[in-house]
Amino acid sequence: MNLTRALGSVGGLTLVSRVLALVRDSLQATFVGASFASDAFLVAFKLPNMFRALFAEGAFNAAFIPLFNRKVGAERDYAAAYDFAGRALALLLPILIGFTALLMIAADPLTLALSGGFDDPTADEFAFAVTLSRITIPYLALISIVSLLGGILTSLGKFAANAAAPILLNIAMIAALWFFHGDNPYETARAQAIAVTVGGALQLLWLILACRRAGISLRLRLPRIDNDVRELLRLILPAAIGAGATQINLAVSTALAGGLLEAGSISYLYYADRLNQLPLGLIGIGLGTILLPTLSRMLAAGDDQAAMETQNRGIELALFLTLPATVAFLVAAEPIVRGIFQHGAFTAADTSAAALALSAFSIGLPAYVMIKVLTPGFYARADTRTPVRFAMIAVAVNLIGNLILIPTIGFMGPPLATALSALVNMALLYWMLRRRGHFVADAQLKRRLPRLAVAALVMGGALYMLDWLIDPYTTGSVLVRIAGLGALVAGGGLVYAAACFATGAYRPSDLKALRRRPV
């Protein structure tokens, strides 16, 4: 395995999932628009999304994968590792059942907290939002078991099945929008909420089948807290808060936007964040998924130098892919949003607002990705407490930023505050790794980063000058919009590649070496 190929495998499947998510969001913009029904569904969908990031993509993998790899050990003792996974499942299952029941009972205050009370809803509107929350809550239990099974496969270097699972959720939601959209936005929002839980069930079935194909079978047993399970529990809570700082910030932003801003603001922020999440999912989450088991194996073998080299190349690869996306969102946000979302109930005014929010979110995009790349340096060393301290500082920065910015610049406040908090979080993580001697930027990384930044700026200038040419092709039929956006992406990519070679950031021989380099 090498870093670039592994990211290509995970990133390719993630790309399919994210493209389907854009199709889903485009259909939702068509059938639901930026209305109260849309806001109600997005609040109901916020909790499953946040819990997936906190638990599935964050806490459980951060705590479970290093412990699982330690059980496998140099002797490749898979039986002991599978036994540990079975004991973890035995404890996790009753906790999840009880937690799901508790959340469904507390759906009223939960919806109130996540929405900030909305903006003066009627009693029927708030009751509708609570109903949607109750429909989506079972997804939390399903995705948590999915994360355990996916963590086993990831630990064994089998990334594809776990990376493909989110595709099923998006397919379920697209099917609900296409086949079951109602005569009004409220019926469509209800169908979407049902599709969330159905998608979670499909993901769980997929991972069960993938584990069986890999020869992995977990035996159900009575829960018992032994030393291994106790250590897992000790690591999970701080990992949840540390890995989920971005989601916590988005939840705070959503609540404040719902309580302080006009109807539709939550939807503007959601659509902007969905586009911002595209490179984050492809690059940040993909690299984080690969780096955690890779670094934990290297450190368990005592090969600290290989771990340092891998993290340097991970940062280099992350910024090589993230910097052009950041610049594109800054200079071409409006044609991107228009081409994807502006049709049906989604108006030109909605496009302008969502584009401004996207530009603001993108300021923090390199930081969001770097957080995903830097935190495995802590988790692989079984340190889940340090990231949580920094995450709490970032959450405080986000809260203060929202309270200052929302009264002054409205819906632009939450994305700017979120971006600022991500920059603070990234800086603290980098500083601590460097201080401990766990990360030192090598000469290659120092040489390439400024050249990559210049290449991204050159690409941004080209996109800005070509905006007038692409703009007419971001409205009209689906094929016209696909062609317009495709030309925008392809043109920007070609300019960026040429600028990378012109600035000396990369040479053809460098790219060949990068593809060959093992992890």
C-alpha cells in the first residue's frame, strides 16, 4: 500500500458518495427549497450527522483502531483482536439501545436546542420538527455499530467497504426525494427523514456482509467491563469531543442562526457547508482514515522515522489538493452554487446568500483538512485528551465569534466564526506535535508549500477572469449546467497543474515517486 493509492481508493468512493450527496441536495433544493420545512429537516438531520462525525468518524475509530492493532501485534494474532471487538460490541449494543430511547423521549428539548427555537414558529411547525427528529434518531444506533465493523476492516487495511457505506445513505435519500416527494415541502421533508433511518439500516447490512466476506465474525455475548473495554471507554469520550469540534461548532452556528436570523438562514448555511464538505470528505476524512491505522502500526513497530515521513507526505498531499479548492470557493462560489442548486424552489437570492456563506466557510477549509491529518498523530499514540483541550478552546472561539458577528453581518457570521475556530484548533494541534518532537516539517514540505500556494493563486486568477464565460452555462437544463461546471473544474485543474510545474512545486519525476512511495 502507498499513501496516494490508498487515498485514491478511499477518495474515489468518497467522491461517489459526495457527488450523490450533491444530487440529493439539488433535489431537496428543487422540492423543498429554503423554507421552514427544509430548516426542520436539516435540524433533524443535524443530530445524525453530528453523531456520525463525533462517534463513527471520530471517537470510536480514534479509540478502537490503535487498541485493535495493538491486539493484532507483531504476531498477527487476529483471534485476540476479534475477541476484543466482540467484547466492545457486547457493551456498545445495550448502551446504544438505551441512548436511542432516551433521545426519542427527549426529542422536544433536543430539537429546541439544535434549532435555537427557530424564528417564531407556530406550535404545529415545531411539532413537525420534533416528529422529524424522532424519525431520524434511530440512525445514531445503526451508524455506531457500522463504525465498529468499519473500524475492524480499516484496521486490517480493507478501506473500500467502509468508504462505500455512505453511498447507500445517499441512494436511500435520493430515492425518497425522487419517488416519494409529496405535493408540499412538508410531505417531502418527512419522506427524507424516513430515508435517513432506512439508509442507516442499509449501511449496517452492507458492513455485516463485508465482514463476513473478510472472514470476520463477532459473537454476541453478555456485556462485561474488563481492562481492555475500560481502556476503550476511557479513550472514547475525549476523542469524541476532540474529533468532533467542527461538528460541535456547526451545531452551535445552526442553533444561533435558527434563533437569531430569518427563516431560510439554516438552509443557506447547510447548502454552503455541503459544498465545503466535498473536499473535506475527499481529502481530510480520507487521509485521516488512512493515516490512523498506518501511523499506529508504525509506532507499534517502533519505526518513528517512518511515521514522521508519512505524516509529512500526508500534509503535503492534503494541501496539494485542498489549496485549489479553497481558492475556487473564494473566487467562484456564486457560479458553483447557481449551477448545482438554483432551480425549482431555490431562487437567485438564495444562490447569492449561499455563495457568500460558502466563501466564508472556505477560509477555514485548509484548517478543517489539516485537523483531520494532524489528529492521528495524537490518536496513534493513544492520546485522545490533548485534542479535546484544543477542541474546547476552538468551540469557545466559535461561540464568541458567533455572538459578535451575527448581530453585525448576519448569516455570514456563523461560517466566519467556524473558520476562525478551525484555524485556532489546527494551530494548537501543530504546535503541540512540534513541541513534543512528534512532527517536524522536512525540507521537501517546506520547499513545496509556498509553491503550491502560488499555483493555487494563479488558478484563482484564471477562474476570476473566466467567470463571465462560464456564468451563462450555470443555468438552464441539467446537461448545460453539468457542462458549465465541468468546464469550470477542468479549466481550473489544468491551470493549477500547469502552475505547479511552472513554480517547481512538482516535477513529473516527483509524481512518479509519490505514487510508488510505500506507507
